[in-house]
Amino acid sequence: GAVAGTIRLIPAGTSPIEVGGMHGYFGSIELDPASDGLVVSNRLSLEKYLRGLAEVPSTWPEEALEAQAVAARTYALYTLSQPRAGMAAVYDFDICASVQCQVYMGADAGLDARWSAAVADTAGMAVLYSGEPILARYHSTSGGRTLDNPEAFPEEPSYPYLQPVPSPTEEGSPLFRWIAAYPLRDLQHILERAGWWSNSGRLMNVRTVESRTGLHYPDVLIAGRRGRLRTTAEALRAVLRDHAPALFPSKYPSRAPTSSGRLPEALPSNRYEAFTRRKVVTFAGRGWGHGVGMSQWGAHGLALRGASYADILAHYYTGVEIGTGSSDRPIEVGVGWGLDRVDVAGEFRIVNDRGRTLVRRALGTWSFEWGGGDAVSIDSPRGYGLPLEIEVLDAPKRVEPGEVVSLVIALSRPASVRTVTEPTTSSYEDRPSGTFDGGRRRVRWRAPPQEGSYAVSVGATTERGRRVTEPVRIEVAEGEPGSAVAAPSPEPTEVTDELVSNTRRNGFLFILVVIGLAVILYFYLPYGGFSHGDVTDDQIGD
């Protein structure tokens, strides 16, 4: 059916709600029809939101993680205190989920134990200036010194707490110093595609000079046979970012010693020098990101040297104090917009914008399509509304202790599914339930750590009741060399007899084919068969 207005999906269990093409999310999901499609937002508490951030690796030192947690909490509190701007104002949410705000991956990041501990251990703590949360900007790597806010954001004022400071502990960053090389021929093609280079002839030289407008990054002189161009390092960086990967996807961004093996973008910052040698333009740069506030790699380095999270924050944010800062108001995170269709899987209640429950317990994968204007159509998964039936189709007969295997089930309709293992032990518990669509599905089962014979059933639950399969017997035992743990193979004598029969039949057919070919060759070749001379003579005669 179809409804008008906002649709809210409220979780009915403890598992996250999965949004197709995005991530899993704790809290509720809202689908708002806008002028260009559906807007997807995740509504949850501030602390749960922080657990879903993925700004730095969770393997970093504890104090660096806690500094990041406090900075991120402060940034969110500041954002909530300000009027909505940008995409948040257009689509009516609080904060976006990308690098333009804070990188948010929902439950995919929120299940990480070390990052969750950093959030929990600093709960309610924020960076304050005159008692209020600051605009706690941060970035990956400054290259050695951070920037004053207006240097990176010319339309904004200078803040007393966002002042330039040395950042000498960033050497661990793969982008502390970086190199990108562009052959003149590639660069000319990129400039032509951007509309910058049309009548200036072959590109001959590119180099940087001091900014004539006093910017913290240089100007770039681009010279050709019949003309020249002067631009800024940031403007050229934007052109390369937009066009180089599209024109030369196998070459740009350039290779680098990063986790991906490449630079994160064509030129990671506007803080670079350029020179031309042997028809190649080399960009030698430093840092990645806007360069204002806390350097994440600088925080990493300070933590390795023994600094506390409070020391790290006080270094990068001038004249601040660490104090209490929290919000009881839920935060609404925009995770997608302009979408024609959204697929959502899990276990949730579907509610309209007037608070009326449309579906009390939605299970499986549901589809929501934008119908133009305020209209949203709702499509239920296959089997929804059918009687609940479940059966185990296949299961292993013998497994190793602790081994994870799959049980194949037939499920008549979407349901919450969980294995049930008997006898139970104090050291073993079946996996939490998962939501499955109807059809042939695989359910993971982890064998108990103790050897023995176990009866394993699979239970399925919907809003209308529960069904449990007949138990299958699975032996759990340590494997011996050469022993099979899968289902038994067919009897060896049957396989062997069939193999021998096939071999004899195929051999007999092969002998007949060989005899036939010998007869043809014997009678045909003496009369000029397969000779090309006659064909050639006919062609010449024509």
C-alpha cells in the first residue's frame, strides 16, 4: 500500500536495522519524502550516535581514542546548539554522516569494543570555552602546524580556541609528507576537460609561487606554448579531484604507502609545492584535511608519548577546559537523500507521522518507494502473511568443537530465527536470533566446545506465534587425520561400479571413432581427398 508523509521504523528487538546499500543502525529509522526522493535518517541518543562514528582506527592508543571521543561529542553538541545549515537545513536533520560532518557508520562501528569503551569512559565530557561547547573541528594531518579557522574557512570568523599550534608528532601519518606525479600530457587532458585549457597550445611547465593574495597556500603558474594561466593551489586541487580519477581511474589518485595503497584523493591538501622536470609535474605536499583544530595523527603521536586525552585536547584547542557537556535530546543523523527506493531489513514496527502503527511487527526485508510528492509505497517481503512453517533441509552429521557451520532451512515467511541446542551447558549459548526472509536460507550454528552428541532445532518466531523444527542429531568430536566431518558420501561400491561402467562405455566408443577415421583415410586419400591443389586451380580459372 501507499501512505503520505514521514514513515518511522522503530526497532522491535535488540538487533540493528539494516538499510540496503548503507549500514546497520541502532535507534529508529525515519523515511521522509522530499522534492527529489526519500530522505533516510537515523534517530538515536547522543551517546549511541558517538559509538557509531568511524573517525580513527580503534587500534590506536587509548588516550587518542578518548580525545577523539570527547572532540566528537563536543562537535555534535555545538552542532545541536546552532541553526541547521547546508544539507541538514534542506532535508531537516541535525547532522550528516559523511566527512562533511562526522563519519558515521552506525552499528558497523558501534560494535567495536575499544571505541565503545572510549565513548563510555568519557561519557558526558566535552571541550568548553566560557562554559559552552566549542566548534571542535579536527582533521587527519596538518603537516606540522595547524591553521587559524579563517585560513581554511574564509567565510567564518576566527575563534580564540581554534588558533594555529605546532603539531610535531604526526610522523606516523602516511600523509605527513606526500608526493603525486602527473605527466604533462595527462595534466593537459585534465585541464582541457575542466575547460581551463583550450587555445594555449601544448602544456610546457607547471610551478608554484607565493600567493599574491596572502593565502596560506601558494598560487600555481601553468604555462603552454601559446599562453599561460595563474590559479590557486586549492583551485587546481579541486580540478584534479573532480577530473583526474574519472579520466585515468587506474592512475589517480597516485600510489602511496596508505592502507588502500593510494592517496585518499588526487591532492590530499592545498599545502604543496609543484615543479616540472622531464615532462612530469611533481606535487610535493603535506597533510590531509582542512588543517584546523585537532590533528588526529598528532593526537596519536602525543598519546604514544604519554599524553592524556585532556593534555591532547588542551594542546590543540587554545584556552579551553574539559567539563560536563551532554544532551537529553535525540540526534537525527542524515544517512541518505534523493533516493527513489530504500530496502530495510530487520525486526521493527512501522509507524506513520501521526503516530499510528501501520505494521506492528515487520520482519524481513521491506521496500519503500518514493511516489512523488509526499507519497511513499510500502512493499512487504515474500511470504508475509502466510502461515509460519519451518523445516531443516540439510545439516552436517559431524563437526569439530567450536566450529561454525550452516544449517539449511526452508522458511515459509519472514521470521526471527534462532537455533536451539540440547543438552545445554553453562559454557555454551546459542547465537542471538536473526531475521530472515522466507525461502531457502542458511542459519549459522556454532558447535559447543565440549564433545558429545547434540540435538539441534531451529525456532522461528513472528507476531502470530512460534514454530520449532524437529531436532537433527549432530556429533561434536575432534577430527582425526583424514576423517570427514561433512555428511556421508554415497557407498564406495556404488560409486566405483558406476565409474567402471562409464569408463568401459567411453573406451568402446573411442575405439569405434578411431576405426571409422582410419577407414575414411584409407579409401579417400588415394583419390586426392583433402588436397588444396584442385581448389586453387578452380580459383585461378575463375
